[in-house]
Amino acid sequence: MSSMIGHILISMPHLTDPYFARSLVFICDHDEKGAMGLIVNKSFEDTSIKKIFPTLIINDEAIRDVISPIYFGGPVELESGFLLHSSEFRNEDTLPINADFSLTSNHTIIDAIHAGIGPQRYKMMLGYAGWGAGQLERELENGDWLFQEGDPAFVFQGDDTEKWLLAAQSFGINIAPATAGLA
């Protein structure tokens, strides 16, 4: 399989793992050794994330004052912060992903955003999603994920609570809201 870098994974309804249910994962790195991605539609304000992490508090007020909301990037290394951002901003620690997206994980980018010289679009993530060699490919073959090209407007704008449904519907899949039919 060719590289999934720059694509968004759309979790399928049968994927009920609390971390990945109704998730959209932007793939930042993918090769024969594995893959790394960031969940782009679940902030720590999301009720499903609050259920998983009821006691997690983001304590860095300097970051919260500049960047809000902060997103749940995935269950691996929750103490690690990443900024997925538009590619017009770069510093010595920026990892270009493609023409539209870059990834930076140092505090300098927070300072640049605060000073008004940072990237135009960004999302702050804590943690990431990771797959070992061949694991993502097996999950794709199993039908756990659909994928599509990552679109900056879709990733950085809009209502995060609606994005999963919109992404699934872009494939012609009509998924009823989770509350449908409940008494």
C-alpha cells in the first residue's frame, strides 16, 4: 500500500474503542515501520473525551490562553504536545507533512502564535495515535477505516462534533445520529 501521509482516516461505526469511535485521524507519518496520526475532531471539551479522561486537566494557562480548544490527538504519550498547522509557518523543529500541513512540537510556535506571527491555521494536540508495522494496513483491510485526502478547510474549520458524520456521508454512507431511536 502506498503511503497514507496527508490522508484522513474515518472510523467506521463498528469501531467502538472509546478512543477511536467516531474519530477522524490525520496521518502525519506512514511507512513500512508503522504510522502516526492525530485525531482532529475531539477536543478535551468533547463529552466522550471527558468520560475517558474525567480527571485530566490542562494546567498550562499560558497555552490555554493562546490556543483553545486543545484536542485529544490520541492515546499515546498524552503528555506530548503537537501543533498540526498550515505550512506557511516553519521553524527548525517543524516537520513538513505535505504542501498544506506541517507539524511542530516545540513551545516556540506557541510564542509565535501569541505574537501574531504563527501559522494561520492550527490545532493543538495532546497525545497521538500510533500503529506498528502493517497494523494500519490490516485495520484498513478489516474495514475499520475509510480514508480520504486531507483538506485544510475541513481539518481546521467547522463544527468538530459534525465532522465525522460529514466525512462518512461524503462516501454516500448515511449513518443515523447516535441518539436516533432512543427512548
